[in-house]
Amino acid sequence: MAQSPAVSSAAKNATLNGSSVATAARTQEVGVLLLPNFAFMAFAAAIEPLRHANRLSGRTLYRWHLLSVDGKPVAASNLIALTPEAAIGDSTTRFDAVYVAGGLESENIRDRAIFAWLNRMVRHGSRIGGLSTGTYVLARAGLLNHYRSCIHWEYLQPFREEFPDLDVTDDLFEIDRDRATCSGGTAALDMMLHLIRLDYGHDLAMAVAEQVVHTQVREADHHQRLSPAARLGVTHPKLLGVIGMMEQNIEQPLDRAELAQKVGLSVRQVERLFHKYLDTRPMRYYLALRLARARLLLTQTDRSILDVALACGFETASHFSKCFHSAYSRTPSSYRQSLRRGAGPAAPSLRAE
């Protein structure tokens, strides 16, 4: 079968230190440690660019190896199970890079065997990376001290609280010397494209991007989250200004008069904007934001119910519990218990009743 123009062009043009990729250095061995409930999208977004780099260059630039703690199959959060080739303690491969594929509940992992193995990989010269919440495992293993790192935006606040001395950002991905972390989802694709570019040049990285129909290769400092305008489908600047202030003032909520005054409107005008564009009331919307933050803290941290309440602007645990129950049909403590059974509440409605 004839080679496609894209393949031949990439193989011809991609360079490494001035030489053809076809005559580049040895195959890079990449280990991927699968954690229970790992994020499948981030995993696939990290592996597929490597596969395309091999195909487009006409040689095996990368070879990946799936690992687990005990060598047994690991199910992703979407319930698709992958079978690793070895347990971490049994693998004899000398890895050029090791990535921890995290996901739901990875923030709870405190496995000393994993930490010891990762530190051993560092001593052997491996680049160490984290996909999505794999950053938690790297931090607990002591591998992010004096390195920049990032994590998915939902986990950013509790991560910073647990590791106040680490330099953690809200960027899409971070590559700092021999550490590489990404926020999850398609951010893994952008990070891998950047690494391919560092390894084998711009041309090959862009050819890979075209193969996966990734028409806008994002830099590390690209925002993780959509803007409020994109998330909510509204463009009114005053309304967006109020929402922005709400999101920035969760622990010490502003009252209606303060919110209105800061955007140069009356309380009544703000209420009309929320009703017209979001079909809800301002304080109801604000409460839903605070409860959503509380749900994340209940899920991702071991903080007491009172600490969570205070962090989300509630003066007492009883008031917090009442509001949480009204929104989620269960108390904060019963919600935490439900997490062990894998059942969580739906998000509260922002619509007016």
C-alpha cells in the first residue's frame, strides 16, 4: 500500500538535532501506571499522539507499557478495564518516562509501594508525570517539591490546601525539567504534542496534531475552564461581572447590595438580569455555587463538616446541612457515606422555583 502524503511528509521533514527522525535515537520506553477509576479520556489523549508519532515517522519512536500496582486489570471511571503487562514491582523495563494515570478518588491514594516505586524510577533517570489527578500521587511521593505542577480545576483548591508549599498552577499543563503534569481530559493531548515537539521537532508534532484533528494546539498557560460567557451562554458584561465576583467570594459571600454596587446597578436591576438570562434569582445562583464548592470539598478532602461549611460561607454547620439537604436531598455526612457506595447527588438546580 502506498504511503500517504501526510506520512511521507512528516517522516521527511521532522528533525531531531538536525537529523532525520528515521535515524533518530533509540525507542523511548514509556510506562503508564493505571490507578483505579483512572480518567480514560486523559489516558487516551496521552497515548494516541505517541502512536501517531510512530506511524508518521515510519519507526517506533515510543513504546508504551501499561502497569498496575498488582498486575491485575484496572477499570477506568467509565468502567472500561485495561489489562496491564506487569505489576510495578515486576517490570524490568528501564523507562524513559513514567506517567501516573489518575482519576476519580486518586486523591485518596496513600500507597507507600507506589511512592517507593516512583522514587526508584526517578533515581533511574525517568521523567515522571501525572495525568489529571495523578498529580496527587506525585505530590504525596514527594516528587513535586521545587517543581511547578498543575491539576484539574475541580481539585485545585483542596490540592493547594493540602500542599501549601508546592508551586501548583491552574494552567493546562506544566513541564518543569523532568516533571510533566496536566490538568486532565484533552490537556494530555496538548502536553504530549509539546513533548513530541521537544523530542523530534515542530513538524512531527504538527503532523500528529493534524492526524487527531486537533486544529488549535494549546500552550501550557491556556485556561482550563471555559469563560463564564461560554459556560452560561450569556454576554451581558454586568451580569458576567456579578457572576465573576460570586465565584471569587465563596468563603465570605457578598450581599446583594454589595454585588449590585460593584457593577454600578441597583439590586432590582441585578435581579432582572438573572431572571432574564438565567431564569433564577441572584442569591439562589450564589447559593448553588457555594454548595457546589462544598460538595467538592466533601468529596476531595477529609475536612470536617464545620470546616467545609465555613470555607463555603456558612456560619454554622446546621445551616449548611439544611441548605445542602435542600439542594441534594441528603445531609453532608450522608453524602460522604454515599461516596463509598459510588452514588453521588445530582447538581442543584439554578432555576427559579
